[in-house]
Amino acid sequence: MSPDLTGVSSPLAGHFAPSTLRYRDGHIGLVELGEGPTVGYLHGMLGNPGVHAVLDELAAAPNRVVAPSLPGFTGSSEADGLRNLHDWVVATSEVVDLAGLTGAPLVASSVGAMLALELAAIRPEAFGPMVLVAPFGLWDDDDPVADPFGTTLSVQRAMLTEDVSASAAFFDDPADLPADMVVEHGVHRYLTRTAAAQLIWPLPEWGLAARLHRVTNPVTLVHGAKDRIIPASYLGRWAEALPNVVGTHLVDDAGHQVDFDQPAGVARIAAAAFA
């Protein structure tokens, strides 16, 4: 069944998701571009800002790229009623179905990669092969994950991408944005950070390690060599914990959100994984 598109453009069209899907009592944002086999993209902490090079790179493969925004993130209604991890996993399952991504290959980043793993552990048919960029969900007391929320916005920005300009679509107000939309851009930014914090603060460890043996999907792991949130050593931890890892990639000159720092590289990895 095709997704139920409302056809309503976002007031930030060109900067945020151009379409919406009805979801519960609100909506979720949806970016869809390109033609070819369907590939899903599940965003990380930065959501789906309008200028998002990895989506263009994935579409150039060529693919039909479908990138929904989770509740509370850019372009979607607030995450009302999502009280715990179980609620978030159920919401992710609904979003995947609404966006028409059930069974499709998936690129997922950061908090989105964590939720994709949680869903795959209980619903393996939700995805095909997965490319996961720096997932949250594991914890080592001797090599802890950093807290990106116990700091200033500028420091958080430096923690998310090695090249701070790579996250400009999220953190900076476009020069041509009307004054009233600047306020809305700020609201989206605040809500996105709040939704991400619900998932990983104060400790991004929900017992996922005990469920990973159920993830049977082929998984390709990607991690930034300069990740200041999740140490690069976690690439090996994930590779040991997951039962069906088909490739690992440590990407130079990339921070936590490799999909923003090195979008062409992530697209090449995805093309090989989904071939």
C-alpha cells in the first residue's frame, strides 16, 4: 500500500522535509527523492535538515531514497507519549510501515541506528541489509560514550561532525530564510535536540547488547575515526556483538555523523552493501 501523503508542504520547504505523512494525532516529515530500488534512511541526532548531501548521494546510485523523520525530529510533530524505549521502538515500527520501507535496505545513523537494531531484534522482516553509522546502544565503563548534552551548543556541534560546516543545515539559519521562519527553524532545532536527548540521556545503554543475537539482517558497520561521542573502538565491539556483520569501515576525517562529514563515502559503502 502506498503511503498516505497529505500533500501539505512544510512551511520550511527547501530547508526541511517537503512532505508529511499522517501519524497518530499528528504527522511525520518525509523526504523522498530519486528513482530506482528503494533505500531507506533513518537519521541520527541531526534529524533530516533540508540540505542533506547523503540523501543526494544515495539517490545518485541510482536509488529511490525515502527518509522519514522520527517523532519530535525535524519536520515531525512532537514526540508526545513516547515515555520509554519500548514506545520509541513501536513508533519506529509504525514509521517504517507508513513510509513504505518495510523490508527495504536501510542506512541508519546514530540514534536512528540504535532504534533500527532494536526493531530488527524483534521484527527482522522490518529491514533488508543495514548500513549502520556509529550506533548508540553499547557501553563500556573503561571506554565510556561521551555526553553530547552536558555542554554548550557550539561544543555539541563540534562533537557531532569533524567539519562543523557539514552540520550547517541544522545549526545555521539560512541567509534567505524569512524572519518568521528563523523562529520556526530554532523551534525545530530545539525539538530535535530534545527528542535525541530522550533516547540517549543521561546514559545511552538500554540493554541492547542482550538482544543483538536476534539481529539476523546483514549489517555493515561504519564509524568515524574522529568520533568524539562514541569512541572508534566501539566499531570492534559492535562487530563482535552482532551475529551477521558483513563489513566494517573506519572512515578518516569524520566525526560521529559520518553521513554528514563524508556523505559520498557512506553512499559508496551502501552501494556495495546493497548490491
